[in-house]
Amino acid sequence: VGLSENSFQSQLNYYPNPTNGLVQIDFKQVQQNIVVEVYSIQGMLVQTQQFNNGERFELNLDQPAGIYFMQLTNEKGERANLKVVKQ
């Protein structure tokens, strides 16, 4: 049994990392509906944002300095998990 590649995650880039608060998320193609959930290192959901119809989105990580995990979900239910450090 093999693990399938996460093709949704390979379709995006995010920067800068570490960040001072603004995180740019770029997709290779237009995305219709993206939900971004931000989790603290303790696993608590601390921020949610929805983006519609675009290739580039800007997330304002409105949290204290630390390590965060972003889970992006598209309209097909595919997920990407990203680690972000806020300075």
C-alpha cells in the first residue's frame, strides 16, 4: 500500500515564512472556494477565513508571535497543511 501524493498542496506556494503577520498564498490556478483554518501549536483553532474566486490570497495572521498550522480546504474537500512561524 502506497501513499498518494497530496496534489492540492503541490498546487500552492506560501510566503514569507517566517512572517510578521501577512501570508501570501499563491495557487497555480484559480480556486473557487478556499477555507483557511489556523491552529495554534496546542491544536486550538484560533482563526478562520474564507477566500473566493482567485489565484492569490493574503491572510492576515492576527495572532501573537509563535508557530501556527494552517489547514486549507478547497471546494472538493482536498486539504493542504502548512506550518507558519510568526515573528
